[in-house]
Amino acid sequence: MNRSILTVPVQKIDGTSSAPLQDLLAIEEPLEIKLGERTVSITMRTPGHDFELAAGFLFTEGILQSSAQIHRIRRTQTAGNPRQAGNSVTVELNAGVEIDFERLQRNFYTSSSCGVCGKASIEAIQMQGCPVLPKDSPVVASDVIHRLPSALRHEQAVFERTGGLHAAALFDAKGNLVLLREDIGRHNAVDKVIGAEMMRDHTPLSDKVLLVSGRAGFELVQKALMAGIPVMAAVGAPSSLAVETAQRFQMTLLGFVRDGRFNIYSGASRIQ
């Protein structure tokens, strides 16, 4: 069974006619992320790649710095509803790894619509210790940027069936697809991509390009910066704070990447 898609009966109205049919919906369910016995986040997500999502969230929020700190990630053992067990994961850390739980309680709340809320300022990213981006590299040709949206859509399996998911895709500087993940929450899709690479010990991603299917908000730029991604492109528009953050950290930020055009909001020296 595909836990990303649900089939539901609907009545389709077309002008003055109507007909019953089956529609496909992207599934949205909560995921509880636990560090040991403590719940640190509950996020609405599309089931699939939950371990990557948990690892990516903890990494992009500066709670963990590498996969070496993780002993294992597992489904949370529950005595109740088996569906609840499928919607909770526990991250077990290696001995000696210390977590500031008080800081977690002060700063985090996640939802599918807003990403991580309560960030006081851009300075919070610097305090979390994001990597220094490589200056003026990688250099990416404009024609490579133009090809990215079609490459992303070609691999969006669930989106093609439901139309209801965001996607985040990681490419190399030549436009070769490295990894793609989908989710009903755009920030979750980014966390899944980064979490997968972090668990493979590939971070920082200092030679990669990140493409997101929707707009580029502050929380997505923040996550990309924590992973050391120097070039971020969005099919939609960036927000003012996203642009300000990209400029502050010298990230290349591209918006409206579609239909053979795009805008460069920051870091033009990386685009050839």
C-alpha cells in the first residue's frame, strides 16, 4: 500500500453535468519526532522517508551536527494504536552527546504551513553554526538552471498523480539529479533531502544546487544554509527575509525559475 496517496470518491462538476469518479489525494498525517523519551517536534507531513525527515530536521535546526552523533533511528514503540506507531520516530543518540532541551522548548514549533516559527532574527542562523559557503563556487551555467524545473517535474511521481505535493531536489553543478523528495510541507521536503545526505555523511553540501517547487521562504533558506548549500533556486518567488538572509550569508538565491527565465536575488557570481 502506498502511504503517500489516498483514493477517495468525489463528484466531478463540469459545467452543468456531474459524474462520480475516484480522486487521488496526497496523504497528510502528523509525525512525532522524539529524542530519546522527549518529543521535540510534531510536524504535518506526507508519510515516507520519515527517518530522513527526523534527521534532517534535527540537523537543519542546529540540534545535531553529524550522523556520527546518532546511534539509530527507529519507529517509536507504542502499546496503543498501531497507526500511532507509524507516525512517531525516535532518534537515539550515542553516549556522551548532550542536547540543550531548554533551548528546544524555547525555539521550536512546526506546522505544515509555516515551517519553523519563532526565529527571532537572521543572527539565530549564525549562532547555530552554519558552514561558511565557498566563495564564487560552484559556477553553474544559466542553461543548467533552465533545465532544472523539467528535471524536477519528471521525477515527481506522487505530484503527477495527486497535484498536491511540494518537492525539493538536489543537483550537481552540471544539472545531474542527485536526490528528490516530496512532501505536503515544503520544509519537510527540504529536510528529507538534507537528512538523507546527512545520514550518508555527505554534508556540508558545498558543491550542490537545491531546487524547491514552490516559493522560497526564510525557513527554506535557513535549512539550506545549515547544510552548506551555496545555490538555491525556487520555481516561485522568494520572500524579503529570504533574500536578506541569502545576501547576508552570500548564498546564490534564484526565483521564478520557470519558462526559460529566472531572477537572481543574491550571489550572481556563481551563475555563468
